[in-house]
Amino acid sequence: DAGVIQSPRHEVTEMGQEVTLRCKPISGHNSLFWYRQTMMRGLELLIYFNNNVPIDDSGMPEDRFSAKMPNASFSTLKIQPSEPRDSAVYFCASSLVTRKDEQYFGPGTRLTVT
Amino acid sequence: GIQVEQSPPDLILQEGANSTLRCNFSDSVNNLQWFHQNPWGQLINLFYIPSGTKQNGRLSATTVATERYSLLYISSSQTTDSGVYFCAVAAAGNKLTFGGGTRVLVKP
């Protein structure tokens, strides 16, 4: 059974450019999470969805960040415009609420903004 | 929000040694997970353990929810156990809050 799939695995972009990160959750899971990992702040939740609906986006750092989940098998995290301080590893995770929320993480996207 | 503290922050082990990692949290939780982040950056699920004790091979974990802590035991450590171990908890709903991690280095 495939795990959480993220693309791209690595992204290098210049300041000011738009960046789109993609995630495919585990089939059948109905909750999806976006996390960011940095040396300074560790792992922090950005936003999560239940049944494709955004539930809590209080972790989204600012208006430059947006996330969508158009269907149960796909989500995007977009940064526009990107800044060097956005450089981090972005993880997507999914869970099945009826299994008491155990979350499974994708391999992450390492983003470098120069 | 809920606070999660892990100790020790760093641990150096000789291969074959045993160790205990600790996770303290500041409020009641309905979800507690232990993860291993390997040197390639992948987060691997170790245990889902909001209470009780579980074992998986050389690893075991115990959560005492009433006293707000969890312990991860590594026995007969191997070099492949190196990496960072994270504890993460959710106090309500399914928002995980991560601790700062314990960085483990197992020397051959």
C-alpha cells in the first residue's frame, strides 16, 4: 500500500517566485496535514483538513501561504511570493479519524529559496 | 497551547547499549506518537501510544497519561537507530504538537 506521496522532493527557487508543493494522502484517509520543519522552530503544523475542508489554518505564517484540497486524493501548498526565510522541509501527513488520528508522514519536500 | 519537552536533547551510545528517552507534556492528550527521523529526513512511525505500554522488537514505549509523560526504550542499540526521535501529542482534535527531539548517535 502506497504511503503519503509528496512532490517535488527538492525545490530550489529564487526569491519572489511562486512555489507549489503537492501531496497525495494515503487512500481512504480523510484528514490531511501540512507541517514545516526548520532548525529554529522545529516541526510545526501549518494547516489541516478534514474531509477536504480546512479546519485550522492558524499555523499558516502569513498571507503568502495558501493551501487547497480540491478532492480527497490531492492537496497543494502554495507560497507566493517566496522568500529566503521560507526555506525549510515541508511535510504532508494523513490520518483516518476513526483510527484515533494516528498520522503518517510523507517523505517531505526540501525547499530552498535563494 | 500544550507544551512538549523531550530529554535528553542529545544521546551518544555505544552499539549494544540500552537507553531511555523521555517526553513530558503539559496537558491531557488523546494522541501521542513517537517518530524516528532517519538521517535521510524521513519521519518513521514508531508507536501510537496515548496510554499504556507497547513493544516492537527492540523498541518499547510506555505512556503514563495521568502523570503526563511517555518513555521510549531502545534496547541493544544498533547504528541504524541513529537519528532524531520525536514525541508528538494532540490535546484535542488531531493537531499534533512536536517536542524538540532527542538526537541519538550510536557508535559502532
